[in-house]
Amino acid sequence: MKKTRLLLALLAIGIMPVTLASCGEHSSPATSVADEQDQARVDAAKEALTCPTTVQDDFTLSTSGAGNVVITWASSNEEVIKIDGSTAKVSRPTDADATVTLTATLTYNTASATKTFDVTVTHVDIGDVVTLAEVRSNFVVGAEYRVTGVVAQFAYNSQGVAGFYLTDATDTFYVFGYQSASELKIGDEIVITANGAAYFGCPQLSLPNIELVIGSGREVPTDAYIELEYSAFYEQANAASDFTTGNAAQGDLHEEKLAFIGHTYVVNAAIIYHEGKNFGSWEIAENAEGNHWFSVPYSDKEDNSAYNTLLSQYEGQVLDVAVIAYNYSSSDFLQIAIVDVFPEGFSK
């Protein structure tokens, strides 16, 4: 009897794992089939996915494949090809062709795959240009200059956009010409020919011919940004803003203005919005109380959405700000354009 019970116990022990294993095998095939179907869907989308091999302009990227497969992209060199949603923004090099690897990641549920494409961006020969620092050091009213740089910010008057600020790795310069400015965006890298001019003693490049837009979405170069304590900026700005050229709009170049006006400075300043009687404007100041302030002309929240977008999130804060100083009027009071804000602190 004892032997019979022992035999039955051993049989029960042997049967249990088999039963459990059998239950597991019953659910696995259904999960495996679903995964295989998802992976097959992703693989089919991967096989169908294409990308240009040689480009010189922006191009469109597929962000979805057949069967609702999601496609995301990454670039190995965003200085040349920058991914912006479904658009690959191309900035052509000026020295030699560049090859950039674009990686597409395709997903559906838990299934995924990647596919890479090597894309050659052909370079553009821009010919002979001078740096903006060379323009400043050899500035002559009436002389023609051929330069290249990135559009850093726009200047505004009562009619709208009046011109733009061009920055390269050596300096920043104001370029007057509303028609040309209206064709551009911040971040456009361009080649222009323009004449030197003096407006109320301030140096500028005037009425440019935009020869070429090399690329868009470029980071504005910060190499030549000048870091100053706010007190030093305020003192130098006041010295440079003295109006000494008479009432004529076209006048002799003011040497102190040539030395100070137009550079990009980084100062630690408070971002303030001043609500005036008829209109408001953005300002920077030495502190949140508004001491030693400079205004951004024609930056009213109602009319200038570009400045509002840039600055509204920082209103009332004290942080590093990149500004361009200028004084293009008969007023002795210097004004500024704000190029960028560095909430984490500025570093080149």
C-alpha cells in the first residue's frame, strides 16, 4: 500500500511541470505571432524608405510609413543637415562637399528597425569675401564690401523691419535695407555686397545685394561676442552715444561710435517690459528695479511678436543677454537690439 502511495506521489510530481509547461506554450504563440506581424510591418516600411543621396537645398523626410509606422530621424552633423520635423535643413559648406549620415528609426508598438543613408551636400564657392572685423578696421564711407555671415537679429522702425544685423566669427554689423531684410530669417547664412555708410555718425552697410543664401537655421556665431560688466557697458555706451554729427542724416563717421556701435555684447541684465502711454517696449536694465536701462525700439508686445516670443518667458529675470548697441537717430540716447538670452549663463 505504501509503495502504491509513493508511486502515485512521484507520478503527480512528474505531471505538474508538464502541465505548467503546456499552459505556457499555449499563450506564447499568440504573442509571438503579433510581434512577428509588427516586425514585418516595420521591415516593409524600412525596405520602402528612401532618401536623396546628393543635395544642395532643404528636402522633405518621411515621418510615417505604411501601416502607421512612425519614422524619426537623426543627423550625424547638424551644422550641415539639421532635422526639423519632416524637413532636413541644408547649410552648404563653403570649402568642400560634406557627407552626412542620416539615421531613420522606424517603430510600431514594440517592433523597431533602423536604416542609414549617406547624403552628400555639395559645397558652394562663395568667392572672395572679407570678414566683418576687416570691414570695421578698414571702414570707408562709400567703399564696397563683399561679406558673408549669419542674420542675428532685425532692426525695426515705425514702418516695420528696417534692416538686419549680420554676424560672423569676427564681428557684427548693421545692414540697412528693409527690402532685403524682408526676404530673410534669423539664422540665414548669406553672402552680400553692400556699401559702407554713416548714419548719424554710426557705421553701417547700406542697401545690400543678397548674392546667395548658403543655408538656413544656422546658429549665430558667438566667437566675437564681447563680455562686459553691465556698469562698463553702460559707461562705454553713453560715451559712444554723444551726438556730434549735426542734424544731417548722412554725416562724417564718429570714431567712438565706430569703435563701440554694432558689436555684440554679453551683459548680465534684467529683462523688463515697460508699458508706456501709447506703446510698450522691451528693455534691459542693471537690475530688476530698472536702473540704467536701455530700450529695444519698436518692440511693443502687440506689434512685435518676434521679440515677445524671445523675451516673455524671461520677463523680470536677471540673466546673461546678448545685445547689439546702436544709435541711428538724432537722439543722444543709445538703443539696443537683443540677439539672445542665456538662462544657464553664457559661454563661448
